[in-house]
Amino acid sequence: MTTYAEADLPQLFPGTVNTAEGARALFADARASATIGRGAFGPIAIHHHDVVELLRDKRLRGPGMDFARVSGIPEGSRAWKRQEQILLFMEGDDHHRLRRLVSKAFTPKAVEALRPTTRATIAGLLDAVIDAGSCDAVPALCEPFPIPIICALVGIEPDRVADMSRWASSILQSLRLDAGAYLAEIEQAQAELDDYLDVLIDERRAAPRDDLLSNLILAEEEGDRLSRSELQSVVAMMLVAGTDTTRNQLSNMIHTFAEHPDQWALLRSRPDLVPNAVEEAIRWEPATEALPRVAAEPLEIGGYHVEAGSIVVLMSMSANHDTAVMADADVFDIARETPAGWHLLTFGGGIHYCLGASLARLELTEALAELSSRLPGLRPAGEAVTNPPGSVIAGYTTLPIAWG
């Protein structure tokens, strides 16, 4: 069997494309000409059926500490030790144990209780700009939106929201391919967050509240509980995963609707479509575009042999636009009915499926409901600037919009 390295496959470096439209075109061309692509580190799965199957394939594991090693994080450093305790980088019994314990605190009831806070947060941000008729959506709406919600979920006081936002942005650098260059910033933020959480953990152990940190402290299975270090890592993981993905996904969603005025008008006339519109927006322009995996043993992908140890990228963004599974996947349509066998892959799948998917959906649903009810004629008001190359999350640093 031909190995992927020997084959004439499309070279796919999505970081070199600076627009979402360009990335969609790049992968559409690749899907039309090949079963897989070749990236900087190994094969890239680009078709929906392959990504779905590979997410369940036990011959692939998560990136583990290979990612930290490649990105230049020194073994034994504070940043290294924190990544060792993050679900994304854990496998086997350790992963199952931590996921079981964390999921006990991350219940549908706890998420649903955040709905009023979520709606009030986006409404307050909108109140501050609505009379102006325009704004840069990133600093005005997207960046400040998820932090108060995560703080309310975890049980962090409102006066620490600014600190949490700063720490989240710095710790996110640990997921870059060149994370080693940001080590000092990452570890400073982690140290400050750990010191704050030390005090908070002691307070919640002495006097539990109805918040996620208290529930994590109390979570137990057969006498097993989370250690202090694990509690710190879980909160840091939620802070990063629950803020930067959501604020970037919100920017993507606003950008998408500003570029599709017909769909915005339809949504305003039919508010019942909001949940469906959120799913379509997440599919169309996702904040997380790829899912890294490592081949634990040899396997075949798209008809090509892949050696054990290869880094395999499951390009969920490409799979979400695969017209072989969804006939009109290259069209943005909030009223679509998804076909049988369809899986939205933005939140991953298998044992590493995103624990915070329900919270992200709630946040985006409430945000879109508020925005669509109050912003007639949403449209671009200038050049949108995407996150710089090397960013872990796809989104915008500048997004001028206007309405009315």
C-alpha cells in the first residue's frame, strides 16, 4: 500500500490563508482532488466520513505531551505539568478518571442556571453601543462576553473578571505551535491563577457554595477525589477553553451574518430559528478548525498507509463543508434540515468530545437571540482582520459592524 508520504497529495497549510472564505475554498479543492491531504506534520483527514470514523478509532490517541514537546515547552516546567493534567492531553485510565469526576460537576442543571446571567451579559454589552449604530464587535461584544459567565459558573467573584480574562489570554499561548517563545508569560499567568485558586479552594472547602468549584471539590467516586493541583488545572482548562473559543466563535458568528444579510433578515423574522442558526454558524465558520491526533499504531486513512507515531490532523472544518455528505454544505442556510448520518464536528467526538459543548451552545444561543432581536440591518462597516497566523483559535481581532 502506498504511504501518504509517497503520494502526490495536496499540500494544505491553512494558516497561510487569511480569510475564512479562502480556507473553505482551499479545502473544497482538496476534497475534490484527493482522499487526504499533507500538512506540516503529517496526513490531514479532510472528508466527513473519515473524520467521523477516525474520532472513534482506538488506534489514534490525543496529542498527549507530544504537542508540548514539539511546541518547545520544557519538560518538568510549570506549563508542562499543567498540560499533563488537562483532559485534551490525557489518555487511558487517567483521562477516564478525571473526565468522570469533572462531569459530575458539569451538569445540565448547572449550565441551564447560567441562562439569565448569559442573556443579561450580552444585553448589557449591547446597551453600551446600540445607540451609536456601529462598533468594533470584538472589543465591544465578543471579548468581554464569556468571562463573566465562566466566573459565575466556577464561583469566582465579579471583581476578578479582568484578571481572569488576562490570565486566560496568556495561558492560551501554551497551545501555540511556538509556545516555548511565550513560556515566561504563560508561567506568570499560571502562577498568579494558582495563587488565587489556592485561597478560593480553601474557602470553598470550609464553606461550600452552589458553584462548580464547590461541586468539583465534593465530586467523588469510590473514595477518589480531585487533588489541589488537579482542581487548579481543571479550572485553568475551563477558563481557557470556555472563554477564547466562545468569544472567537461569537466573532465568527457575527461576521457570518454580517456577510449574509438575507439570512439575518430571515432570523429576525423567525426567532424560532435561533438554535438552528447557532448550529449552522458553528458549522460554517468554526472557532476550532482541527483536531490533532497521534497514530498509536499503523493504520490506513483514505487508502494510504500511515505509520505509527505520525501526527494526524482531523480537519473538522473541512469535514463540516463536505458536499458528499451534505449536498449544499457550501451554502450558509439557517433553515436547513441536516441529512441522516450528519455529525457536526466542531466540538470533536469520541472520548475527547468537548465537555463544555452544552455551555457554548447556551451562550451562543442567548447571544444570537439578543443580537438578532435588536440589530436590524446588520452589515460590515470596514475590513475584518483575522487572528494572526499561529493562533490556536480561528476568529477576528477587528470586526467593524453597523446596523439600523
